[in-house]
Amino acid sequence: MMKLFYAPGSCALGIHVLLEEIGKPYELSKVDLAARQQYEPDFVKVNPKSKVPALVRDDGSILTEWPAIATWLALTNPEKKLLPTDPEGIARTLESVDYVVASLHMQGFTRVWRPDHFTPNEADYPAIKKKGHEIVDKGLKTFDEKLEGRDYLGGSDMSIADAALFYFTFWIPSRLKAPLPKNLEAHYQRMRARPTVAKVLKDEGFA
Ligand SMILES: N[C@@H](CCC(=O)N[C@@H](CS)C(=O)NCC(=O)O)C(=O)O
């Protein structure tokens, strides 16, 4: 059975949603990031990079990095249509996934939450956090415009890009205590209304 190493409300939330959408059996293993469990030997054996998500596949091999896990899940479950099959659709989906993970999360939110990753000098923290908020705000504007007149990023089917966008938008009300712009709020509520997403939020303790 597949096993997802996750932390509640982390970026692993998006992979958890994809596993639930796929509907094959999987189990969860919680990693307490606040208790720094990601640096303990048991987890370092799973992912030496000390990050969630990490997915153990049926053959026991471990896959890490959000875009790789999501793409593998989509390609191995083609009937779920989590990734378009035409070149333009694939490229546009990965364009959105990469923007969420590599820019909005790694460059934006990491600056907001972990300014120490960017400077040894505490006096620089406010400027670094401000830059992080700017990156996040640009992402909100970009995705809000992309969603004008659409239910999901690719049109009518939910894809891995929507799962990535969902974990990012989840952090806006839950962690920044800020409102989402109109189209993103509608997308966020549309995702939450999916029974799979509602179950995932409940299982992670956010019902
Ligand atoms: N590039 C990685 C990023 C994963 C990541 O940053 N995960 C965060 C949780 S949202 C984490 O495990 N942080 C633990 C730490 O940095 O100590 C991916 O795409 O999966």
C-alpha cells in the first residue's frame, strides 16, 4: 500500500488530495515539523532532504518533491484525468504547478515564515518578509486572473495544478488570516466542496 509522509496543513495537503481523488488504498504517516521530527534519523532514512511530502510506492521505493509526486500519480492513474494529454495542456498545467511550488511556496512563503533561511542578520528580517508577501500577492493576482470564467485552472477538470493551487490558497485564510480575491475564493470553495477534499481536511484535523 502507498504511504504518504505528511504534516497537517503543509504542502503535502495537495498530494493528500490527489491520493484521495485517485481512490486507491494508502496510509498516512504524520511528521511533526514543529517538533523537528523531519531531522530525526527515522525520517531522514525516508527523505534525507527532511521534507514532506514523501510518498512510499507499492514497490517500496520513495518519491519526493511535490511536482514529481503529483506528475507520477497523474500518469499512473490516467483514467482520473489529473493531467491533460495534449502538449499545450500538459505544459500549462506544469507551468502552474511550478509557479506554486518553486516561486510562491519556496520563494514567497519561505521568506515570510523563515527569513533566517535568507540572511544571518536579524535586522534584515522585515525586508525579507515584505518581499515574501509581495511574491505571494503577485501569485494571488496572477491566479485570480487565470481563473476568470473558469471552474478549474484547465477549464472544467480538476488537475494536479488545482491541487497545488489549493495548498497555497489554504495558507491565505488559515495562516495569513487574509481574504482571497474573488475568483480564487470561488476556486477554494469549489475545491473544499469536493467530497475528497472535505475528507482530507477532516483527516488532517481542519474540519
Ligand atoms: N521542494 C519541496 C518542498 C517541500 C517542503 O518545503 N515541505 C515543507 C512543508 S510545506 C517541509 O517539509 N518543511 C520542513 C522543513 O523545512 O524543515 C517539494 O516540492 O516537495
